Amino acid sequence: MDSGFYYRTGIINKEGQDTGVDPFRGSFPHLLDVGIMGHCVHGASGLCLQAGIQCYQSGLTKNEPNMVLEDYKAIVNQCKGKLFQIALGGRGDPEMHESFEEILSYSRENEIVPNITTSGFGLTKRHALIMKKYCGAVAVSWYRSSYTLRALELLLSLGIKTNIHYVLGNNTIDEAFDLLSNNKFPTGINRIIFLLHKPVGMGESKNVLSSLDPKVKEFFNLFNLEEYINKVGFDSCCIPGIINFSPNIHLKSIDTCEGARYSAYISPNMIMTPCSFDQQYQWGLSLKKYSINEAWESKSFESFRSTQKMSCPECDKKADCLGGCPIKKEIVLCAKMQEVK
């Protein structure tokens, strides 16, 4: 319970044996991404744009209320004993929430480990000590700035498991290759987590990577070498790139899109949807009207799953890829998809 780590077995047969075959989905989310922040308190400064980050939640233009503490408690109450970790985020740094410590402590009281991502801009030692007390891990977004490095130094000095979240797109892949291959990332961090750029919110289509770009192949080829794979992690959107360009990575160590299969997103206004990139709530249901379990078992969520089940029926990699992202097919790092377009 210190980290929120869990593992799942394969399908269990009638004799109680693990078949080694992954179930398509869980009976309840294994992870919830909860957007407690409805607005970004640093948005007016344009920090994201200055750092080359294009906020997919439109933090610069959307200014909505943060999730209220009682709503968050209602989420936790429904999840107790069913899942063991929650990722906290939204349209701003979670530590800026007016009930930040109460949110973290209530999670832990109910045996759920909170993990957060921050830009580090307004991070104080008080915030960091709260994180140390309650969080399993903290990620700092790579904003290429002095406050990024300050935040990393502060968290590491307190012995907090700290990751870097790096958005990988056309505008950042050269830098990523250089920093990684020449060992220029700050020392002491747990992992560098690469998050694929998506054309959602303020995200521009011109920064979407193409599987036909030699740079993409060169970058993912790094992870055929043990010295690099031991330093990094990936969001599930990157998995088609791993499958196609990093054959030395064991397929049992990765999982493709988990939306509506093992994870879901809950917005500040209590809309539950399969993925946080569904910013239009195409598959969303209000938790003011439905329970988490009802939303999970809904026709809306099943519609999302159907896209995964029906994609790429002739592909020999379908079981590992499921066609990649159901929301934005153009981000899927697959040459076959690129050739179809």
C-alpha cells in the first residue's frame, strides 16, 4: 500500500489456474485519473506555451471550478476496496487545490494511494512534505525551465519517488533523443515517462508524430538497448510505437490503451469518461446521476470498448495493440494506418 502497486493475473480457468491470457477488461477500473483542478492558477502566465507544451485540457482558456472535496470523497467511497491508486490532475497543478491535503489524506485513509503530476512552478516545501506523506510517486512535467529543475531537486532531496513526464511530439523528439542518448536528464529520478502528443485541446496537429518519420524509428530503437529501457516508461498511447520499433521489449511488460478496460477519467464537474482526451465527453456520463460502476457498465463505455475490439481485424499485432487510440487515430504509430490515410 505504500506505492499503489498492483498486478493482475491472466484469465483463471475452472481449475483455478492462471491461463496466461489477459482479460480484455476489469469488472471495475483499476486506476482512476481524477481531474480535481478545473482551472490553472498559472494559466495567465502562459507557462505551458513558453515551455512548448500545448495543454490538451485547454488550461489557458477554460476557467471552471475545482472539484469540491465532498465530490472527491464520494468517488473514494465508491472505490474503497476495489482499486488502490488514483492519479490526480486536471487543468492545473493539483497542489494548488484548496483542499489538497484533505484530498490526499482521505485517499490514504481509505487505502488508495494518490499520485500526482505538477509543473513545479508554485511547488513549496510544505506541498512537497504533504506529497511525501501521502503520495506513492510524484511526476514533474518537463517544462525546460529553472522551476522544473528546482522542483525536481526539492522532491529528490526529500526522498520522494520522482518521475519526469515528457510530452513527445514533432517539436520535442530531437531534444528527447539528445537528452536521453547523451544522459542529460537530471540524475536521481525514478523514470522518464514519455507521453505522446495528442491534437486535443490546445494540442496542434503539426506536432503529431508519424510512424513514417525516420526520427520516430530512431528514437524508439533506443529502447532495444537495456541501458535505455531501464530509465523510461511510456503512456499507453506510445505502445504502437513500442510494438513496431522496439522488438526487444517483452510484450508482457506493456499494455495498450486501457481506457474503459482498466482505467477511466473523472472531470472536475464529475463527468466520467473512458479517457481524459475525450474532452467533448462523447462517451461521458455524469456521476451526479450514475454511480462509477453504472458508468463502467454503461452502453457508452461499451461503445468505446467496441472500437478497440473491432479495430484492425486482419493485423497479427491486434491482440497487443487493439488499434491504438480510439479517440485520435492519427496519433497511432503504425505504418499500416499511415498508409491507409
